[in-house]
Amino acid sequence: MSTMRNSVKLIGRPGADPQTRTFENNRSVTHFSLAVNESYQNAKKEWTTNTQWFNIIAWDDVAKRVSKLVRKGLRVAITGKLRTRDWTDSKGRHDITEIQIEDFYPLDWEDSAAKS
């Protein structure tokens, strides 16, 4: 039997600049949300756009590269894998599904990002 693989490929635009945290052990994590648009013709032959939002996370070296190159509104292609996690706090139990970046490529270049 062939090997199954957890793999995601998306092209979209971040809804905000990525947020990076560095921990005491020098590990870094970067988060941002990614809007992915899908256009199609509805039954009335009118073009419609559907936007899906995805939670994106990157760790360590990839997190540092993301924080330097990814900006709100600039198109980016990412490859990664789905990750789910849960936690409990004073508001109760929370579940989240994220895409953990394995690699990414900026498709739109901003002067400041290209110089980084």
C-alpha cells in the first residue's frame, strides 16, 4: 500500500502582518491568517468569489524567514501540513486546526521585503 501524506498547498494573501514570538530556549513561532479566494460561476452564470481563511503557523528558521518576507496583502505560496491542537483555559476547551508551513515562496515582492 502506498504511503499516505498530510500535505497542503495554498496561494493566498495574509490578512495581517505575521506575529512572531521567541521563547527562552530560542525557539521562534510565527502566526498569521491566510485568505484564499476561489472564483466560480454560479447557476445564474454570475462570477462569485468565495474566501476561506486559514490559520498558519511556522517554527524556528521558517518562522524567522516568514517574519522577514511575508506582509499583509502580499500573495504567498505555502506548502505544509495540517495540525490540530486543543487547550483548556478559564473560558473552557478550545480546538484549532492550523497549517504548519514547511516551505513558502513570496509571489509579490515589496521593496522592503526584497531587501531583507
